[in-house]
Amino acid sequence: MTSYIRKIWADFVTGNTPITAADLNHLEQGVADVDITNPASPAAILQSATYAARTALLPSITPRLMASPPTVLVTNDTSGGTTVPTPKTLPGQSYTSILANDLTAYLPLGVGSTPPTPGSSTLGPYTAVWSPSSAGSPQIVRPSFLFDGTIFSLTLRQFASNQFRIMVDGEYVTQYPVTLGGVSNSYSEVKATFATRAVRRITVELCGTNDLFLGINFQVNDTVRALAAPKRRLVAVGDSYFGGGGTPPLGTCVSYMAQALGFQDFVNAGVGSTGWLAAGSYTNIAARLQTDVIAHNPTDVIIALGHNDTGFTNAAITAQVQAVLASIRAALPNLRSLVVTGPLFAGATPGVYAAMSTAIAAGCVASGATFVDTVPVPIFTGQGRVGATTGIGNSDLYITSDGTHPNDAGSAWLGASLARNIAAALV
């Protein structure tokens, strides 16, 4: 529910406040919004138990960090060798791929393997996301497993922008992703050491190219076990606000938003410069719908586009939204939630995005998609940016020097804000 904007009325023609249909509809909408007897009204939704339960779980604007994190040591192969490291020979250690022992539900990702087919049943509980599958963007992989020891290490392939971040029992070891060093196409070992032995749920977020994740090392008396497959999968479709403009893909708002909404399995289908109609250097959403959305067989879809569509008429945008959403409904008849937001933007003045948001909302009606407006209460406030602050608004802290894209902290804020706005729309 957005803030109600009062209109100050004056008597007579000279007061220049004629009674129009738009004004009367504004009054009617204001009454409807606060009618808690209507379960669909914003006021009723905000008071609902479902909304309260979801928003109570939302994180702060930055991820929760471990109070006592493990020690993490990164050792890079600086020789540039392209041979997979041999099994560990240190006493008490052994080498295994994720397929070892009873982990048969996991997909092998050894050197030379091809990326899995999105939505393939062979993925099992392995949360592997190669997204967007046809856009050439870095792969995002999130293997999760139970571990009962004190030391494990990951063998990762190095490239200039490859990153990792470790989560233990739902809490991050580091606030933001860590970039691997070393020589491209060689290897890194990421070793985590805990102070005590315990059963822990480990999730390793990885972003990079060329078979990034190659195996886990652990001590011979320790155990690694597969986790049950998540019951829901989210595909988040967007532009560079999702794909990464001021921050690498692993640190974008999608990770924060998805986890705040309770998704363990999610696909970041954000591609910069694209939109409902804008193709950028790739293609628009209609042309990438099959590979980047439908092929992943999601249970839930969130779409946040429009920022790059200012060169198109609002009528054309409405028609495209309607057509795309109809295609999603036809291809995914068991979809639980289909949520569309208004365009994302920086700066407190929405400008052309106000009318565009109305056009996007109109395109959602036929498909029954839930529309979440991002225009009335901007997520990023003020006109400043890092390095050119104005002293007013959060953009001084969150928007990079390009004046458009969020930095790491801004992405965390954007993800948490979107999650709060979208929570009530999920079924």
C-alpha cells in the first residue's frame, strides 16, 4: 500500500481544482486501500497472518554473518597449470568428487563435463544454476551438503572474475563474495576449518566459468551427505539490476531477495540492457523465455523489467507483457506464483517510469499475475551517488558512480526491499 497523497481543494472556478473522474477515482481507491474487510486490499494484506509470518523472516539489509565463523584459507595455483589437482596425500585426508559414497543424486562437474540441462531431473538436490543459459553470463552454482567434521576444502577452477561465498547453517562466513586470485584456468583450494566438530549444513555459492566446482576434500572419519531436494524453484528475470551492473552476479539483489523469501533453489536470469522489448546486446525477454525461464521448470517466477524500455511506447509494452505472461502460463500450468514488478531505477523521481509502470500493470491483468508497483515509494532515495553525495537519501551510500546501479550494500538493500514488497504475493 502506497502513501495516500492529499489534494487541497478550493472553492469556485478561480480555485483551479475542478472535480474530475480521475480525482473521484483517486478518492475511491484511497477508501478501498484501507478497507480491511476486503481481503484483497493492501491494508488487509498488511494485517494478514501470512504477510506477518513472511515479513517476520526477512533479513536486515545485509546478510546475517556468523558470530564465530570458520577460518578460511585460499591457496592458489600460480603456475597456470591446467591439470586437475591430484587427490590429497596429507595424512588423514582423502579426495572425493561430489558423487562419492551415497551422493548419487548429485551431478558430476568434473573437467570437460558439459553444463546440466536446465530443469533436468538428473540435477536432484544439487542446486546448480547455469543462468541465463543462452546469454553467456557466468554460471552460478550453489552446492549444499551436510558435513560433520572440522575441516573441508573445495577445489575450484580459477578465472579472473570467479567468486565464492560460504554459508553455514544459514549464516554467511563473509558479508560479500570473495574473488579468487591466481592464474586463469589453474586451480584454487578453499579450506574451511571449524573450532569444533558438529553437524552443519554447508552451502557454497560459486560464480564463474568453465567447470568452476571440481570437488571436496575431507578427513577420512568425516562424512558428507546429500540434502533433500528443495520443493520450490524461483526464476528471477531482470536486467542489470538482477544480472549485475555495479556488483558481480553472485552479489546481486537476487540472492538476498530469494533467500529472504525462503527459496533455497533459485535461478538468476538477469541480463543487462534487456527489457520487455529492449534487446540490448543480447535479446528481449520474449526471445529468451524458453532457455532462461521455462527450461528451468520453476514453481515461482518474478519478473522485474522496464528500465531499458524507455524507447518503446507504453501500448507496445502492455502488449508485450501480456504476451510473455500468457506464454509462461501456457508452458508452466502448475506455476504457483507469477509476480511482476514495476521498473527498477535509481533516484527519487521516477519520470517516465511512472506511466510505464501503469502500462506493465495493465499487461498483468489477463494472466492473473500479481503486480507489485516499485514507483510510488522508490527503493533508492535522493539524487546522489558514491563519490558525488548530496547529503540526502540512501543513494549516497548505495548507488555507484554510474548513477544507476547499486553497489554491494545497495544490492543487499534492493533484495531485502523487493522481498518485503513481494512476500504477500507468493502463494
